[in-house]
Amino acid sequence: MPLSQREIRNLVNQFIIYGDFLVGVPFGNGNVNDTYQLTFDQGGLRLHYILQRVNKSVFPEPEKLMDNVERVTDHILKKIREAHLETQKRTLRLLRSETTGKPYISAKNGDLWRAYVFVEHARAYEVLESPEQAFKVASAFGQFQLDLVDFDGRLHETIPNFHNTVKRYEQLEQAIAEDRAGRLSKVQPEVDFVMARKEEAGTLLRFNASGDIPERITHNDTKANNILMDDLSGNGICVLDLDTVMPGLSLYDFGDMVRSGTNAAEEDEIDLSKVGMRFDMYEAFHKGFMSTAGGFLTPAEREMMPFSGKLITLEIGIRFLADYLNGDIYFRTRRPHHNLDRARNQFKMVESIESQYERMMKLVKKR
């Protein structure tokens, strides 16, 4: 249930924000955190901020999450200032508690709330409309990694093993063994599809263990709507939703861009004839990511870019399938068998990627 204006006012009064609070309204369509857009009057000028509650059921240690966000945004902001860039939109700007100086406040009921400066004259796209937009989104995510390539220290793992596909296979095998919802008999073809690719699950982790693919700071949720596009230039200028920023592999981010941004259909489309990887969008993502991240990627990282799209797509499909077998306890569903529809969709995407793999590899060899 949305907060009342009085409740919002009581929260925002605990942050250092200059001006007079006018109104707070629900904002965005995220499924994890409660978000409000705030309007303030500062000397007759209307300015906006974002107020957001961190979901403790998803992130049980929100203070560690906020430590990650603060360190990452401070690092990028320092780079922007040292380079004397005119715009400071390239990173989110946290507001601080008036009493503690921390970039969040703790409500009496234990909820953690944070506030950001609202990035004006920019928007996020739910669906990319062209390869040109895909290039700009990938370039922005590559720039994010480039900005953090010299980050000192290690971040907290807010969700351990988030993109560990070997662990995801183990979770699926447990779901198969338990068959809590009595659904296993309905999904044998999907189980067979996944198990036929089990040996590939640890490929990137083996490269990481050998040192060929290093651990980096990664976003881990590189959907197009997590990039703000400047209204004037159309360029990707700011990365949003930093809750999953933590140690990971660069290819996790690239792979998730491929999974979420190249599909010709929505991820829960039932008509699988509509599902498939659009090669023009893949090519744009590849070129865009390389335009900013290409200078620091290792040979193994560049070589495995096509594989990463397949792996992350397979991984998300595994998660949907496991949740279906467990009785739909993690992902929010809107209809019976919704998670099974999602899993089948992802597996069709895996097949599409496999069928175009040689074309994808040719892009690697061109560079």
C-alpha cells in the first residue's frame, strides 16, 4: 500500500534536502523496491528526487548493499570531477541523513530508505527500438565497468553466487529430486534440454580460476531499462539499479544484455515461433560494449562474449524451471504455468543463439 504524504514527508525530512517538500508519488514499475518521486520547491524552482525503500526480503543485509552503492558512486563521481566533465549525470547521487551523515535512514519499523538526486531530461526504455539504441546501452554499461576497473578493494556480495551457473544447476537438481509441486512429469523435455548442456555450466568459472578471466565489479542486471538515455543526445548517460553491483565477471553483464535485449519477443511469450535472437541487435551490443570496455578486456573475455549470451540465457531459464518445480515461490507470476512459459522461452533463445554462434564468433575475429 502506498505511503501517505505525511509518511513521505516524515521520511524525507530526515535527509539533507534544501527546499520545501511539495508532494511524493509512486514512481516506476520495479518489482523489488518501493519507489517515490519527490517534488521540492527551491526558491521557486521545482526539483525532483527519488525516495526508495530497500527490500530486506531480497537483500537481508541492506547496510552492506548501501556500502557498495556509496563506494561505487563516490569512485565514479571522483573520476568525473577529476576529468572536469561538464555533466555529473554519469552516476547516481546519494543524499545523506541529517543526523548520521550516512547515505540512508533507518525507519522505526526497521526499513532502510535512501534518496537520490533525480536525473532530469533523461529516460529509460523498457524495450529498445533500434540497433543504434542497443549500441548506446552497451556502450554505457561498458563505460560503467571501465570507470570501476581501477577500483580499490572488494565489494560485498549482496547475493552470493548470483550468476554461478554451476550452483543454479545444483538448485535445479534439488528441485527435481524434491518435486514439491508434483510438476516434474510435465517438464521432462525441458529437464532433458538443460541436462544436455550441463558440462558447459562451469566454463567461465574455469577461466576465472585459471586467471584468464579476472574478477571485476559488475552490475549483474544489465537490462536496457537500467540505463538512462539523455533526451538531447540519445546517449546512455547513467546506470541505474545498483543493488546487484558486486564482484563478478565482465561477461555476466554482456551475457545478460544479450539475453534481455536481443530477444524478438517478451520473455514470457507463449508463441515460441516469435522467440529468437536478433542478430542486428547482438552485433550492436557487441560493438557498443567493445567501444568502451574493449581496451581492458582480456583475450579470453573477448573470445567468450558469444558464449556468455548463451550461458546467462540458459541460467535464467534454469532458475525459472526450478521455481516452477518448487511451486512458484521466488518469481512473481500472473498466470498458471507462467514460470514454465518463461523457461521455455529462454531455452528457445538458447537454441537461437546456438544456431547463430558462428556468425557471432566472426565478430570476435574481426577485432
